[in-house]
Amino acid sequence: GRQIFYWKDNTMMAVAVRSGETFAAETPRKLFDSPLTAVWGYDVARDGSAFYVAGYKASRTSPIVFVSDITAGLRSSAKAH
């Protein structure tokens, strides 16, 4: 492609790039602010017309999940194989 996309906080950024014998990148520019936090990643439509975001609303709080001794289950299942 001709652009690199990345998240900066809740803002989608884009940088125009040129490659060949040398690599050159222009100044990053803001595309849009998002109400979502892209926790699990994102993808760009092939034609660049849309962004698909896997995340959650930034204004929502999520519960804390505590897992104690997560490796205990791994040890027992490893012996079974």
C-alpha cells in the first residue's frame, strides 16, 4: 500500500509512505477519533472505504477478571497428551 495506519489513543492515524530503493514517510495525519478502544485490532477495507474495529466503547468500564494459577490446567492437560 501507500499508507500505514495506526492507533494513537482513540484516534486513527495515517502516514503516507513511499518505498523502493529508499523508504520515505510523510508527517502523520489524524483520520478520525473513535468512541472505541481498539483492543483486539482493526482491519481496513480493501478499497480503503471503511475500518473494522474489534474493541469496546472507551466510556464503558470492563470487569476485572482474576485467574489464579492458570498453569495448573496446562500441566494436567499436557500429561494427558
